[in-house]
Amino acid sequence: MSLELRHLRVLCAISDTGSLTRAAPLLGTTQPALSAQLQRIERIIGGRLFDRDRHGARPTPLGDFVLARARTVLSGMDELLLGAAARPADGPVRLGGVDGPILVGLVDRLGDLLGGREITSYADAAPRLLCDLVAARRLDAAVVVDYVGHELPPVPPLRQEQVAAEPVFVALAGGHPLAGRSELDLADLAGEAWVLSPSDGGGWPECFRTACHRAGFVPHAPHQAADAWTIREIVISGRAIAPCRATFAESAGLVIRPLRGDPLVMRHLLVWHPQGGLAAHVPAVRDLAARVFADHARERPRYREWRSR
């Protein structure tokens, strides 16, 4: 006998009801049959999962360990098997996006626009995955990014519109010899060490390497980091410099500078399914996303200076 999903549901039902007697009718069985099934599951696991007495059933420490993992597995499986047809029309709006202010801002403001409907969110660094989730109706819409010259190919039957665009700047330590310049040529950075985020499957960092090649050099990137905090700390330490969004925040010990000629431009795109829960509201959602980006950008002095030039 091997452990199956139905066994995990049995354990969760016993834990949720606190009693085999109460769990049995929910599972369509009897208390004696459920007791025998629990014993078989415990033999598979290799230990007692519940302390049982006349007051009910309480998880043992091993039971708590197994239940935590069982709930994770069942939650993921339920999400995997949930089809779009099973969703109520007035259910939550499921919004995806790359990490950044637009996704967060939409989660904050979209509920008011849609009459108080619940908004759920899923963030991921991979634009292609987010598009696939929208195409599969796992998400109603997503805010993704691509890069001029490395645009994301359309995924039928999805629709997309550009929300905003921003150049890619460079982050340097405050004490870097080039930090005093107001603008940098990419070619001036040929001898630098870089910290790059991993491939997102949607054009990054391939577009960066292409821009460096056009500037006459191959970037030396001894560091790779997926999160902004690690990248920031590596830059502040002076070990490397990093390409970054124009709206990336400066901080103590870190400055950002624009690249002359804007050799790299990031596009923010709203992607939606024509039969999805947001299809009827796309113009309003697009405008809201654009306002979210503009509000965020106004808080970034370097970006404002670049815009003014």
C-alpha cells in the first residue's frame, strides 16, 4: 500500500473535525472503517499520527509534521485541477504580475474599480509563465515585462497592451569613480564586474548582453542574484554594478545613473484572456495600471531628471 492523495484528505478531515466519528460521514464511510484506514496510513508513515481518547483525536508531533505537508500538497493539487469553468462569475479576480509597483498598486486599487470584488495575486519573475497561466485561465490578467528588441511573442488567444515603458539604468556604489557623472555610456562600463538577475525566460538578461555586444564588449558577470535586496547589497559593497529599472530606488551608498542613448528599454504590458474575468474592464484596468506606474515614477528623482531631459 502506498500513500495517496485520498489518504492525505483523510488525515486533514480527522484533524479539522477533531474526531473520527465526525470525520467519517464527511468522508462517506463509517467510524470503524475510518479507524482501520487511519491505522493503515500510520503504518505507511511509520508512527502514530493522532492521540485518540473519548474526547476526540488530536495530532501528535509527527501528525502535525505530516499534516502541514499534506495541506500544502492538497492546496497545490486543488489549484492545479481547478478549471475556469468551475469558477463563479462573481468570484475573486485573479491577477498575476512580475514583482514591482504595478502589481501591488493594482491589488490595492482594483477592488474599488470592480465594486469591491476580492482581488487575489500571484507574483513571479517569469513573464512567459504568467502569460501561460492567463492562457490556461488560471489568472484573469497579468502585468508582465519585455524589452524593446526582445518582445514577448503573442500567446493565442491572449490580448496585450502596453501600460508604460522605462529605460534600464545602472546602479553603482556611491563611492564608485563614475558615480559623479550624471549620465554614462554603456561602453564606459566594459571593464566592470556585474551582478545580474537570472534569466526570466522573456528576454532578460539576453537583451542586456546584446546591448553590451553592440557597445563593443562582453560583460563580466561573476555574481547572480534573483532578489533586489541581494543585488543592492552587492552593489553597495562595491563588488559589482548592476543594470536596474529607471524607477529603482536610490539609497545610502547606492546611486543609479541613466545610460546615454537608452540602449535598453523595458516595456510593462497588461495581458488578459478575452473570455477572462477582466476582459470587460480592460480599458479601465490599463489606465489604472498606467496611473500606478506614473505615481511610483514621480517618487524617483533620477527618473524625473531623465524625463525632463
